[in-house]
Amino acid sequence: MHSNHLLLEEPIRMASILEPSKASFFPAMTKIVGTLGPRSRSVDVISGCLNAGMSVARFDFSWGDSEYHQETLENLRTAVKSTKKLCAVMLDTVGAEMQVVNKSEKAISLQPDDVVILTPDEGQEASSQILPINFAGLAKAVKKGDTIFVGQYLFTGSETTSVWLEVDKVEGVDVVCMIKNSATLAGALFTLHASQVHIDLPTLTDKDKENISTWGVRNKIDFLSLSYTRHAEDVREAREFLSKLGDLSQTQIFAKIENVEGLTHFDEILQEADGIILSRGNLGIDLPPEKVFLFQKAALYKCNMAGKPAVLTRVVDSMTDNLRPTRAEATDVANAVLDGSDAILLGAETLRGLYPVETISIVGKICAEAEKVFNQDLYFKKTVKYVGEPMTHLESIASSAVRAAIKVKASVIICFTSSGRAARLIAKYRPTMPVISVVIPRLKTNQLRWSFSGAFEARQSLIVRGLFPMLADPRHPAESTSATNESVLKVALDHGKTSGVIKSHDRVVVCQKVGDASVVKIIELED
């Protein structure tokens, strides 16, 4: 992997470190995915999250029923209207997740060197001697010496809330384990993770299918986050399932890589998926800790070169309970940006954290600072080299638009697109200025009624670094006479001016189709 150059502009002036951060309409080019839950489902808090920079809302179906998530979503819609900030919706599946069931919800205390038995008999009461689990095949999958983790917030690294077990022996369907640390398990459900062990559970469970075909269809979800993706086949099966669900044939599938099995098949998964989520919490216990950073850099590089969005999780765990991240976490967020992340996904921090809005705001500020020193020149050269020659027509237009924008110091790139593909390709070259993608709706019919496409495409760019969508009036076709394009361009320029990214005398690069040709032009604004 020849991507280990530090992607930094040299040298950084000390004075620039002390300058106050300037707030702008685009708080950062890097996007923020927020998980909505108990602490972040009121209209007020969601509005705060949108204003602070959240552009994708994640609904985690590992807990809470569809009515609960529907209420949250209605509140999100209200907040979107009042803040006038676009927001996409992501449904996160449960997937092949093993769980310990604690019906009584009494806290369970576990001590080092004691023995605890994992049993598939869910009728048993959970206690410090026995933990009932929802998967009958565990005894067949593990052997003596294997590592198992159990906890409610298993992957935060907060060791008193999760327990580390070592398999001692298998007795029939039961697994007898030695406890390695003292821990207290509280709550009704805990996740169970067997390290580097293949678990024979489907990636898309029946419950997931039901959630997608009811809640997902009703709400026309933009993204499906496919938990525990282990093979390209998992993505193909999910795609096949979505294709039969009307509007959801346009839903993008993001493969969530959470274990060594997913890593082993990373390249083939990347080819099939629309984007990747690197779930570092789970990976952190499946991989040795010293390997996590290496995998992160390699995976982000591959996503960048493929021009597919990469999302990173578990960055500011400590902000679940604190107003400020640790120094290591702040550095980690910045490094994620320098390594090429498109978006940062917040889980516990916004779901049950005490400071959801502040967390989004701080993560956005750190991203914005890292973007200022991102070495675009080196990145551009690497991408062009990777793409090779001859370039496709679209790649060549996209890279030329970015090069032109940087050479003339344009304040923004405006791209007219109907599928969103052209705008995503421009973003692939990581321009230093925002890309306003003007999505031109297309009229389509299913023989029964006419409808406009475009809303999906606009929202799906809300997870790509540097892309800021704007839906044009459907009366303006994308490839039409220059007169209608001029009027759409005026709307886009006005949008840029009111949001403060375009000022008078700025230069703007416009990328659009005219007939069969694609054109890149540079406009200098008079007033």
C-alpha cells in the first residue's frame, strides 16, 4: 500500500493555528452521520443536530421497535422543515448479531477467575453463573481458548460494562467460560462477540427483511447500512431484496465491515457496495489493537480510489458523558479526515450521550481544521495515477473541473447532474472548495403515473465529502438550451451567495452537459 505519505500541506504556519476558527454555512466538507435515539429524538435536539452539521440520520434497528423509530423520523421531518437543512435517512440492520437475553433486567456481577456458562436455553434466568443466548450454534463454532466478549456497550473500551471470557470447554450445546475481568452487565440485552470465529447466521435476518419492507418502504430510506457484511454475496442478496421493493431499488447499500471475515473479502465487497462503513468498535476486538490503524488507512485509500464513500465510526466515545473529547480522540478525528474519510458516524455519542449537539459541533470543527491542511495536490496526483489512461470521458471532465477550480482559486464548483454520478466523480478528486450539485429532476413513468426522480440522488450526496446538493425546479431539464441552464445557474449562484460561500468578484467553475458534450467553464462574477 503506497498510501502512507502524510497527507498534509507543508509547512503549517504556527500563526494559523492560533487564528480563530471561522464559522461558515458549510461547517465542514466531511459529513456527519448521527444516530437518533433516547437523547436525540425531540424536534428541538434534532434541529440542534442539523444546525450543528448532521446531514444523515441513522436509525439503529438493533433496539427500539418501528413505531419508536417512526415517531423519531416524524420529528426529524419537522426539524428539517424548520431548519431548512436537508437530511438523509439510514436504516441500520441488526444482522448476524448474537445477544445475551436478560429478561429480569437485574444487574449481573461477574468476577475474574469465576466460571460462567453460555446456554441457548432462553427460558433460563440470566445470572452470574449462566447467560442465556439467542444462537444455538455457538457451541459448534468455538473451541477451547477462544475469546468471547459480552457487554451492553461492548465496544467502547469501558471495561467495567463489558466482560472478557475465555472458552474453557464445550458441553453439548453449552459453552463453559472463564471470566477474565470484573464487570457489571446492566440492561435487558447484551451483545456477544466471538473473536475471529465464523458465525453461521444470515447477514439479512427475517426481522431485518420485515423492518425494511415495512418501515423502510414507507419512509423511502436513502441508505441501508448492512451490518456484519462478510462477503460480496451479502451485498448482492440485499440488493436483490431491495430491487423488488418499488422505490427502494434506488436505496444505496453501505457494507458495514465489523470483523476479520469482512476484511478478508474487502475488495470484492467494495466492488458490490455503494459505500463502506468501517465499524472500528467491533473490528477493534476482532483485530489486534496495533493493526486497526493500518487497516483503516488501507481501506480508506481503496474506497477513495474507487470513488465510493467511506464512513468511520467510534471516534469520540468519551463525549457520551463529557463535553470535551480526549486529546487522542480529537487527533483521531483529524487523522480520519487526512486518511480520506467521507463521513464520521456517531453512535452512542448522539444516541444516548448527554451532549449530542455539542458532539456534532466539535467533530465538525475538528474536521474543518484538518481539511485546511489536507494535501489536495498529492491526493489529486495519486488519484489520477491510480485511474490511469485512457481516462473515461466522465473521469477526465471531473478531474479537469477540479484542477481548473484549484488553479483559478474558485470559491465553489457547481455541477449539474441528474443521476448524481458526475457530482460524485468531482468529489472523488477531493477539491478544496465545496461542490454544489444541482440535481435536475428527471420525469419518469411506471405506465400508471408520472413522477420526478431527483430527491433520492440529492439526499444520497449528503454522505459524500464536499458535496452539497440542491434540487432544481423540474421545469428545467438537465440537457437543454443554454437559456434554461442559465436560469438554473442563477438559482445555484444565488444559493451560494445567501449561504456565504460565493462573494462578488469570485470565480466559479461550472460543470454541465450541453447536448452530448460535457463542458467545464470558469465564470468570474461581476457584482
